[in-house]
Amino acid sequence: MEGFPISYNFTCLILLLALSLIVYLYYFLWRKPESCQLRLRKQGIRGPPPSFLLGNIPEIKQAIAHSRSESAQSRSESTPSIEDDGFSGFPSFKLWCKKYGNRYMFKLGALHFLYATDPFMVKAIKLFRSLDLGKPAYLQEDSRGILLGKGIITANGPAWSHRRKILSPQLYVDKDTLNIIVESGSTVVKSWERIIESKDGFDADIMVDDYIRSFTSCVISKLVFGHDHCRGVKVTERCRTIFKETGAATTIGVPFLRYLPTKANRNAWRLEKEIHSMILDIVKDRRGSSTAKDILQVILEGSENGGPGESSAHEFIVDNCKDILLAASQGTAFAAMWGLMLLASNPEWQARARSEVKQVCDGHLPDLDMLGNMKVLKMVVLEVLRLYPAVAVVSRRALQDVKLCDMQVPKGVNMWIWAPALHRDPDLWGPDADKFNPGRFVDGVSGACKSSHAYIPFGVGARACPGQKLGMIQLEVLFATILSSFNLSISPSYRHSPTLGLLLEPEHGVHLVIQKI
């Protein structure tokens, strides 16, 4: 009898916790999203019916599996094609657009999304200056939070403003930065020359992915870590590994997934600790003794000058380093891979770009003046980013109720703009919208498209990528350096399969036949 009160109290506690969990699940997984859906339905927005826990994730996975099956069958029956309609990475979007138009709602797990791919919505976001429109919370809260943390990519409000203010000026391309880019590009060329020489021939079948990643990782590691760039490259490699572990778009919004000890989560947790320690070790070694003015030093000063917000000083340093490394290494690398594939697939444009490079550079390494005079090369880069923008999903979240165009977007709704759909819309770009035609940019973006708001490879508005100029110049230098030394063609091993993780990437890598000129 003496144990009765304890047992009774324990039972009551368990029942109370169970009831609280039920209330939580009901409110956050059903009631709150249902309220958002109702408000959007009143404005004429429809969408595919979601399941209770997973939303539309099962339908998305089924569409991806069906698309891959069709692609595999096509490869077995005919010559592989490198053309696609821009929806390959997320075929559900195409199906839903046909049924519901270019504005509809869908769910990923418990998260509610508004798909709104039209230039009017892009213009509204571009002109929206209030901090009430920010980045989605899932970028910090689900498995992506392990990689992105609370840095410049995911922060909102004054915390984001502070990060942007201190980091944007550091991504300016000056003579020293260009020298780093040119040197790294030359390293790629020398590596490929050695491979060709080892085969006693004039060409080699090469999977270019690792060489391109090495190029972008080396550039950004030198800019972030200065003389500690060798240690920085190792940090970047671990960030890339987490990127592969946590990037699947079909895991967004799955309740409690980030807490489960899956193999991917365990690896990500381990790597997160390693990255944290590695960056802080670099910080520890330079505190009080460094006169460097690299990006890390600016982040250190920013952490001490009114900036961490919700983050601790260590989180501020580590998370912003990770965000810069990820955006500049992975995003630029995927764009470069797609670009080399497109140049290899279009020999006439490859020849035109090579001719221009040889004429302008005349055997010298490119400098800023030379890059400014290479119009064809710039058009090629713009067209690559149009067809295969690495950041395929431009995401925003209504932090308060906001008005965009003719819509009232409820607080908490996540918005996705699928950039490839805008970039390949024939009504905006003409009947050849799916074709590689850099000539469309002869008069710039405004001359290539009926709406300049339909070109968003670096995002849009206040949250557009602050490093877009750095990314563009890296692509121009890399293409110029490679085209000066090699002729490119598609390898028989290449399998064209764009896939959406955190970024739009070639699922099976990029295999090219590299021929020494």
C-alpha cells in the first residue's frame, strides 16, 4: 500500500505526457497546417491531397521512381539523350502544374508549401524589403540543420542582416582573388594533362567531378582560411560528406527523422563534431597573433561585435564558415559540371568560346580585363545557369502574414519557386527554351527573355546570393582555362540524370572524353 501513491503518480505522469504528445501532434501535424490550407483554398489555391504524417512525400517518391525507370528504359532502347524539360529532378512538379496550374499547395511531412513559379511572384519577392519574409525553419531544424546551422544561409531578421553586412564585402573579386582562381584552374589542367600522358595517347575518359570539386574547394578554402587553407580543404571535404548524407529533398518535414539514430544521421552527427573541432582549432591557433584579413578573420570580428543573436560565439563562427564553404564549393562545382557537359554536347559553341579565349588571352592566363572582353564566354555561363541552376529551389517562409502579388500568404507557409520551370518557359524564352543557345544572351538577360524576373540562378531579392559575382568569375576562368588546352566530348559512360538534393546535381557524375589540343 505504501507504493500505491508512487505508482499512481507515475501513471498519471505517463498519461499526462501521452496526452500532451497527442495534443502536440494534432496541432502541429494537422490543425495548424489545415488552417493554412483553408486560407489558401479561399484564394483559389488547390493541390494534391496529402497523407496525415508524410504529406505528399509518397507521391513524390513514386514519381521519381517512375521517371528513373522511364529514363533507364530509354537508355536501353536508343542513344542516350542529354536533353530534359527541367523537371527531371522533381517530376511531381510537372504533374501538379498540369493539374493545378503554376500556383498550388503541397505538403512534405508536416510542412506546408506554396509552389508559385511565375515572374509576378518573383517580382513581388524581389521588391519585398521587410524582414517578415525569410528562410524556412526546416533548414535549421531538420537534418539540414546539421550542415547549415544558423549561418548566413538560414538566419532570419536582424541576425541575418548582421551576417550579410559583414560577409558580402568579402566576396568581392579583386586581383588577388582572381590569381587564386586562375592558379586553381591551372591545377585542374595539369592534372588532366598527366592523366592523358599516362595513357600514351591524346585523350582520356575522365569523370570530372572530383577535379571540379577540388578546384572550387581550393578557391574558397584560401579565401576563408588564408594560410590555413590546407586545413580548410579538409573541413570542406567533411562538409561535402554531410551534404551527401543529408541532402535528399524527400526527407524534408518527416516528423522526428532528425532524432533517429539512422546510419546517415550517425555519420552526420560525427562529422558535425569533427567540423566544429577543426574550425575552432584553426581559430585557436590564430587568435591574438593573426594579421590576416581573410573571411575567417572577419567572421571572428563579427562574432565579437554584436552579431551572434540566437547563436553562441562558437556557433556563429562555425556555422557561417560552413555556409560559405558549402555555397561556394558545392554550388559552383555543380554549375561547372553542368557547364562542361553542355560544352561537350555542343561542339559549335565550344569552338566559338575557344576561339574567343585564344583571341583575347593570346596564350596568357586570363585577367579581369580579358574576362570583361570575352562576350561569348559570358553568354555560355549565363546559358549554363539558365538550364541547370544549382540552386533549383528558391525558398522563402512567411514569418508573418504577408501580401505578395494578389495573394495573402499566411504566417508559417513555406514558398518554393522552381527555377528551372521559369528558366525553360517557352512563353518567356521562346520555342527553343529547352535548347542550349547562349546566343540568346547577346543583349543580356533583358534581351533574352520577356521578363528579367524569370532569370534567378542566384536567388532573388534581398536574399540573393552575395557571392554571385565570385561564382560567375570562377566559371568563366575554369571554362577559359580548360578550353585553351582541351577539346571536350561526351563519354559513352555518361548517364544524364539531374537529381534534386540540397542542390541540382548530376546523379551519376559527369564523364567526358578529354582530348589534348
